[in-house]
Amino acid sequence: MIRIRHATPKDLEMICRITEEAKESLRGLGLSQWQKGYPCREVWVRDIEERNGYVAVEEEEVLGVFAYQETLDASYGSIRGKWLQEKPYASMHRVCVALKARGRGVAGQLFSHGCMLAKESGFAAVRIDTHPGNLPMQSALLKAGFQKCGTIHLAAGPEAGDERIGFEKLLS
């Protein structure tokens, strides 16, 4: 049975391995997403220290990971399109699933957990973004009930200025 919990330092090696698998998959799709040194070990260490990192585990084996954020995301301040709502939102970032666990619904469980955290904290919605060419992630987001809202540009980090598609899910 898969359960989701806070990531801990003992999960770091597997989180990094899953991240590298995701980077390789994105590269295989011909995408620039996650090809500029992000996300890296230091980002995950910070997520673990700040208790923003979550892992999906089965018998203590890490199958997936994501970061959860309750502060405004500068990248979501401007969108070509329209967000579903303008109230405070939570966001999810760096969602990835181990290669051997793909197709088992792990991403859906990660999205569901992030939405549960946001709802428990009183947020009206969850936002997330992905590369325009990342069709597998877009499909997973739509399946999880997120709606495509428009185009954003990343505000910071190695990918600053890169275009992404913004998605939002209302938590009514």
C-alpha cells in the first residue's frame, strides 16, 4: 500500500535518483525542462529541512516525490490566460515518480495529497505548472482534475524566463 509522508534525510538518495530519472525522461522527450541544473540535491535538502518535501512510499521504498508551497509563487503573478480564481492558493512543484512506479497512479496520489494539504490549510485552490511539451505530466494533471489556465514564465532560478503552462484545481 502506498502512503505519503514528509521526506526525511534518509530519503534523499532515492529522491535524487528519481529526479535524475525524470530529467532523463524529459531529455528523451526533447524538452529543456529540468536540464539546467534544477532541481538539484540542494533544493531537495532545503525542502526536507523546511518540511515542504513529501514522498510516496511503499514498504519504505520511495516511489515519488513533490514539494508543497503555501506562499505566493512569483511565477504565477502574471499569466497569459486566466487563473480560475484569485484567492490565496497553495502550489506543488517538482512532482516526479520513479521509473519503475510509473503507470501505478502514484502521480495522482501525490496530487491528491497536495490538494488535501491545501484544503486543510484553508486554501481555495492548488496551482502547478509544466513545460508545454511535457504531455505525460499534462495528461496526469488533467486526469487529477487540474485545468489548464494559460502560459506563465518562470520568475527565478536556472530556468528563469522559460515558458510553462499553468494549471489550477479548485478545492470546493
